Amino acid sequence: MDALSAFLITLGLFFGVVLFLELGRRIGIRRRAQDPEGAAAGTGPIDGAIFALLGLLLALTTYQF
């Protein structure tokens, strides 16, 4: 793989992440406007799972084998 194709893949991934972040933000704003009380309910377990996976990722990438 040459440098140009690696750059294009990186650029595509970056814009994909930005696109989905904006999409999620707009969906969240719409849901909060429809139901202010229930929009954030039930996200605790999801947050915990994400932070646990990020902790494992950090621990396993910094460990010297």
C-alpha cells in the first residue's frame, strides 16, 4: 500500500467519524426535544461498557510483553 492510498483511507475514516458524530448529535437533540425525561435514561450500562473496553484497550496497548 502506498502513501496516497493510506492517506485517502485515513481521510475517509476521519470524515466518516465526523459525519456519524454529527448524525448522533442531531438524533440526540431531536429525541431530547420529544421526551426530555426519557432521552438520557438507560445509558448508564452502555457508558460503563464503553469505559471498560477503553480501559482494557489502554491497559493492553501499554503493557510490555
